[in-house]
Amino acid sequence: MSNEKHKDTEPATASIFDKFDLPFESPVRPAQLGLDDTIQFRCHKDIACFNACCKNIDLTLTPYDILRMARSLNIPTWEFMLKYTMPFEIDAHGLPGVKMRPVEGGSACQFVREEGCSIYGDRPTACRYYAMGTMELRRKDSSKLEQIYFMVKEPHCLGHQEPRTLTVREYRKEQEVEIYDEMNRDWMDIIIKKKSAGPAVGAPSERSLQLFSMLYDLDSFRLFTQSPGFQAMFDLDAETRTKLEEDDLELLRFGTRFIKQVLFGEHTIPYKEGARERRLQERREAIKHRQEEVARMYDTDEDA
Ligand code: SF4
Ligand code: SF4
């Protein structure tokens, strides 16, 4: 996922991705790197291409990216979504994705300044990794997710010519990506599962797609977990409720569990006794009520 900071990605030649179920189409076919492989790369303020990669962006954001940037700007996630993002569809079923919205009428990131990134400490995953890319993938013959790394060599990026070598492990540490990878993993797992489940899962309902999109807007999701309907349906103890109110990371972890329950039936959040039956009954009564309304309207038309 994190190979897309810049639009003009140059296709490479090796084809490691042929062994994997890719979550979405990628034009990149680079060589796979392990944690102890050595790379040659350095990005710094005095390099001639400084900021070039932030001036023509194509940045997919994860729920954790959005959370970090919204907190950094001290605004709610829904406001961040409105001002700084645009939606796209990850797959043919319309699974919602979010990209960074560039400046009005241009292609530069809204956060790039002469002196560099104005939200550097909370920049998104793709920006941290670049010019390295990474993906969580599942081999075609395995159920286990594997994180792979590769270098994205684009002509405008001179960092590859800098005389500094380090391992992938050292580069990840320098860019502080561990927490990002940890918090992105479940979101990525949902996307990969959804893709590899194919017809077994089928097209998700409009409602479940709406719920999935709430993962990107955690402040709205928090309100949703506090709504009377949610509280009546799920059996959450006081400690869990407090964590969801106060702890963003716990809320995101809970959110991905909730979506896995909705989309794949992975039952980890307990229902209140009789809650599902009550909801079914309420839905049946609502449908009956609507049908009676329609029948009454027809009766009135015929009498007129
Ligand atoms: S968030 Fe920062 S690093 Fe990422 S594209 Fe924008 S300005 Fe560049
Ligand atoms: S070296 Fe590469 S990553 Fe660094 S500013 Fe230049 S284009 Fe961007």
C-alpha cells in the first residue's frame, strides 16, 4: 500500500507480486527486500529534489494516518476528512478508500511548505516509508499475512544516489513506522480478506460499506458506539466502554474487530441477550408498517 506517494511510479522488472493475492492493482513490480537487506538512500533538506515528491501526490491514507494528522492539527477526524481527503473505491464492490486531497486546482500536498512537511511528526505511512514501499500480502498458497518491502525508484528522486547505506530494519526504525504498521495491520487484513474471500462473502450491503467507511472517521465512530442503538445491541463492560471513550488506539482496534464481525461474521464482540432477535422483530414491524402505509395510499388514490 505505501508505494504511492508520487504519481509517476516507474514499473520495475522483477515480479515478486505474482506469488501474492494483491489487495488492489499495482503498476509496481520491484524486487522484494527482507529486513536485513541493505538499501542505498538518504533524503535531506539540502538535496536538489527536496519536496519534489510532495508536489504531485497520490497518497492512500489509512484510518491511523487520518487519526494522527487530525490529532496533530487538533481537529476532529470528520473535519480532517472534509478538508484534506477525497474518497475512492478500493475494489469493484465499492469498498471505501480515502486519499489525501491535493491543493485546489493542483497536485501538491496541502501540507508541503518551502521548509518541508508542516505535519512531519505525524506524516502518513506512505510518506514515512517513501522511497521504500511496503505491503501486507498473503501468499496464494498460505493463510498467513506477510509484510514485504521494496524500493520505488522514480526519476525525480535523487535520494537513491546519496552515499548512505543502511538495512531495511534500520530505515524502518529511523522513520518510526512500527506503530503505523501495527495500527494499519487489521485494516489491511480486512481489505485482503474481502478480496480473497471472493464470492463466498459476496457484495457487502450498503450499510456494511458505510460502517467500514466510519473506520476513517474515528470521532464519528466513537459517537456511534455511544448511541442508544449500539448500546442496546452489544454487551460491553464498563472498562471497555471507558476505553472506547478515552483511548483512540483502543477505539481503532475495536473498530476493526467490529467491521470483521459485520463483514465476515468473526464474532468477537458479544451481543446482549435477545438483542438480535429484538432488532429483527423491530425490522419486521417497520417493514409491515411501511407496507400498510403504501396500501393505505393506494386505497386513498382509488377512492378519489
Ligand atoms: S504529508 Fe508531508 S510528507 Fe506527506 S506528501 Fe504531504 S507534505 Fe509531503
Ligand atoms: S530525495 Fe526523494 S524522498 Fe527526498 S525529497 Fe527528494 S524526491 Fe522526496
